[in-house]
Amino acid sequence: MNFTEIAKARQSCRSYDKEREVEKEKLSAVLESARLAPSACNGQPYHITVCKGEAAAEVAKAVQGMGMNKFASDAKILLVISEEPYVASAALGAKIKKNDYRSIDIGILSAYITAEAAAQGLSTCILGWLDDGKIRKVCGLDGAVRLVITLGYAKEGDPLREKKRKPLSALVTECENAVE
């Protein structure tokens, strides 16, 4: 699969096969792609906690407040993405430029995780609706929890949905001459 094929095939899964285990090799490939993801000053200001079994069940509960994300209980693995401190150069850059590089880095990390998962035949969903305090307690984390990514196999017959995206013309502008 080339990257465009991966991008077309990847979608947010909300229907997991709760009986099918994720192979160690596939999880390792996903985590290795995460390790290779670029970040500001190569600082990687995040941590990935791989939750399985009872920990996954408890994290699933912590993303289901107000009836949200009920499908998370069926995913075999939940990846908790939490913040770590910046390296000194990225911290300085973030302060001077007033830019939240850590959030950008976590976004890039998530893209790498979900793309490699799709390449491995796995399904994912990125969840931002979560109870930070509960997840920190379950996982023993100090840093703020920013995302949880469900990971597993989609149920058989789960259809590939048509992507609803803005046209390229609404997203891209070419600029050749500086505006004064």
C-alpha cells in the first residue's frame, strides 16, 4: 500500500471485533512508526502507554462520559498519549514564538500511528473526549493525557465509508509573489 492508499483506507473505526487479538508484530510496527515520527527539535514530548486487558477496560470507561465512545470497550488496545516536558531548545522556541509545539508533535505522532495501523490492516479511532484524571490514575501518569487511540480489528463487514472532505481548492492557496 502506498501512502495515498493508506489515507483512503484509514477511517475512524467505531465497530471493533472484540474477540480478535492484535498480533505483537503489528503492534510493534505501529509503535516503531511512532518512534520515528518527527517532532520539534527531535524532543518527542510525549509518552505512549499501551493499555490491554483490565487497563484497557478502565481507560475505555474514562473515554465514555456522557454516553460517548461506547465502542472503545470493544477495542483490544487503547494507546494513551500523554505529555512529557519539552527538551530545552523546543521549550525556548515555544516560549519565544508563542507556539504549542507539543500539541503539533502529538498530532504528527497520532498521524503516524493511525497510518501505520492502517498499513498493518488494523483500525483506529482518535479520541479527545476523555477524563484526564481517571486515565492518569489507571496508567500511573504525571503528564496530561491529550489523546487516546483505540486500536484493533474492525468487525467483519464494517464498510469503508465515503470520505467527506473539503475540496482541495478550499484548502490550498498557491503563493508566488510576496504581498506588501
